[in-house]
Amino acid sequence: MLSQIPELEKQFTAFAQDTVEGDVLSDRERALAALAVVFTLEDATSVKESIIEAKQAGVTNKEIGYISALVIALRGKKIARLGVVGATSTPLRVVQSKCCE
Amino acid sequence: MREKPQAVLVLGLREQEHEIEFVQALGYSILLFGTNIRIDDALSADVPVEIDLNDEDHVIATALTLTQRFDIRGVYTLNEYRTPLAARIAAALKLSHGLSHEAALNCRHKKRTRQVLAQHAVGSARFALINTHQEALAALRDFSFPVIIKPSNEAGSHLVACCTTQQEVLQAIDAIQASSTNWVGQSLDPEILLEEYLDGPEVSVEAYTAAGHTTVLAITAKQVTPWPFTTEVGHLVPANLPDTTTAAIHEVVVRALSALGINDTVTHTEVKLTSAGPRIIEVNARPGGDKIPLLVRAVTGYDLREVSLHLALGRAASDLPRYPIAASSAAIRFLVAEQNGTVEIGDPEEIAMLPGVQAVEISVQTGDQVEQTSSNYNRVGYVLVHGTPQQSASERLVQVLDRLAFHVESPDISIDDPVKTRS
């Protein structure tokens, strides 16, 4: 779809390439971060591709399992909080008198 | 300097053949190359590489890159389509053992098999290579019907036809030429084989060749559905043959493997027992499929898949892995639907309790609608049985199949039945 706007596509491609080839993270660290992202996407093909890249970068099965557990735990915590009275992701508004608005 | 880990490059997994487990058991790292790798296999491998296996130059370059991190000791495949690539990689890695590329091609391309066997006067089928209808019609003058038409570099009996008329020959050629690629996407050889039909019972010979010496481990009797479908219905190890026939089979197979340049590999050679003696149908430079390795393992103690790995690693034949012998005979029977219709079948769990039954896998149950089985790819299940000296695997299979009572009822459409005839 992005190809319908060639200028944006060009910018995106450059951005993605710079990010993927950047040296802020090592190959291994980048593979771990990518794994966490694809687990949240819940797309089997992306997960498989990411596992293959991670293993090529030396990530172990135990580390892959841990990333998966971490994603489950973080998402689980969020779901668990849904049932707690007063829990919210937006800041609570302080009820003040009209005179001070 | 730290030593590089020793690894085996595993190429193109075959379903349920456990290649990864065999390599893991020997303690090697696994470099798994495949066009489409499953998640569980990716997790099992040390380095999974998803790559187009038909782009052989790219595969070889990638394998060479991995030598910076690993000491690759062997290239292992059980996949018929990938035996030439495995041989090319082994050569590129300068491994001193393993099947040669020339020999792998001699087996993979059926026209080369026929040419080499003819040059060495090894019992095979008379053949002609054809590209067009005109060439086929000209070649037919030297043959009598029926004849076999088959592509040179396909497998699994795909696009193989037994023809009894000129019209059928031309249709079979059209069917092959309608495909530009084989099952795994490799270009189909434009030269098509037209062969004499070999009449007689079929067996396969499970052997290995190491240091130039061939050892036959087992001869497997086969049961095949009649033409037009050549679906394999059952296998029995050992085939019950007279000693003179066994000796003749050994002789022709050893000569064929020698002519084809086979070494450092397991072979699965299909043979027809004609009235003129055993004749080679084809030679596969890998273990047979269809659970034949399980039958051979039960009866001889040798697992052909492990023997194949052992030889790919350049290990000596005197040191082959071996298990205790589990049975005096072993057989598998596949369930085939002889027509379209509704399945009726007994309880598989009850069958699994019968004497000698080792495995039951059935993909249908009573009431299911099935299509007629047309190839090895749409059979509906199997039963694997071990025999004893007192009761052979064949005898036990008869009991099992009686109890299973599998059959397919044809759709009973009658004009007197208003429901069934309603459009």
C-alpha cells in the first residue's frame, strides 16, 4: 500500500534500513527486541522468521522462551488490572470546584 | 583459539523421519537448511536457515559462510529431490566422504539411470527419450503396449502413466508437458522417458554402500494397486523369496549401484521380478520412505536413516549403529479408498491392542466422506505389525484387517429416492 505514495515509501525504506542496520544494538540484542515485538503481534509467520533470525544471532531456546514468558506476563498483568476498581491507564482527574477553573 | 563446534548440515527435512533427533543424538550442532522451516524444527536446530533450496549456488555460498563458525563434518538429507544438492555442498566443503554429485545425478534423473545401466548392460527397462508427440509415435514402433511414460526428474510416481494405446501415450506426454516444474519447483527435464512395461511382482532392496562395497540389509515385498493408480498398499520385510531369486536380485542391484557410482550412502532400489529375471525400475540414493526404515530396523536392527547419517559423516561400515532385533518379520498396510464414498471402520484403539501391532494411524472414522485414493499422498491410514517365528507379520495383518473391517460404501443414489435425487 505504501507504494501508492512513492516519496513516503522511499523515506520509510531508508528509515527501516538505517534502523535494522544500525549499530546501537548488537545483532543479538536487536533479535531479542524483535522477538518481543512479534510475540505481541501474534502472527505465526513473523514469529517463525524472528526465531530463525534470533537463532542465527546466537539466541538460545531458553532466551526465546523467556521473551515469550515476559510478553505473556506483561500482557497478563495488564489484563489482570482490568478487574481492579479504580485501576486505569489515564491519570485521575481531580474534582475541583468550578470557581477555580 | 577456541575450537569451532562440530556440526552437520541437514538439508530439506522429510516429514516424520526424525533427522534432527538422529544428529542430536550424536552430539553435533545442527545447521538446518530448508525452503520452509517449521517453528518446532527452527527451535530444535542450532542454526536454522530458511532459503530457497532450488537456488543451489546461494545455498552453497551460505554453507561456506557458516564454516567460519562451525566445523561442518557432514551433509545429511533423506530427501530424494535434494540428494544432488547435498553432494554439491559436501564437495564445496571439501569433505572427503559422501555420495558424489555425479552418482547423485545418475539416480535422481531417471533418464541418466537408464542410460548408465544400459551402457553397463545391467538389467533394466528398454527406453527411448522423447520430446514431442512425433518422437513418441516414432519410438512406439520399437515397443509393444503397454508402455510407461514418466518424467525424468520427478518422484513419488507423480505423472507416471501406464499406457495401452497411442492416444494414452500422447495424453501422458501432454500431462507432463503441462507442468514446467516438479513437486519441489525444479525445472522438469524436457526429455520424457518412454519405457517398456516390466511385468512381475515388485520388491525394493534396502542396502548401503561404503568403501566401494555394497551390503544388502533387506528385500522388501511390495503390494501395489493396479494401474492406472500405482499406490503402494503394503510392504513386508523380509520378502519371502527363493534363495536363487534372492541371489539374482543381489547380483543385479550390486552391479547397478557400481555402474551408477554409488558410495557412502544408503540406497532404496526398486526391482521388478520379471520372467526374464530381476530388472531395475529405479535407484534412490537415500533410505526408502513409507516407514520401510521401521520395518528394516525391527527385523535387522539397522535403522537405515541412522546408517545414512553415519555414512554421510564418513564413519566406517564396521561401526554402524545397531539395535536389538525386535521381530522375525514386519509389515505395514496402508488403507486406501477404492472408490469415493462413506467410510466404515472398526475401533483403532481396539486394533492397537492386538498381538504384534506397533502403530495405528488412521485419519478417518465411520461416516466420513472420502475420495478414491489415487496416489501415496491420499491414503487414509496405516497399521504396522511385527511378526514372530510362530505367527508372521503377514498372518497378523490379516487378522488386524479383518477386525478393522475398513471399507468405503459407494454413494447409493437411486431414482426411487426423492431425497438423494433432489438437485
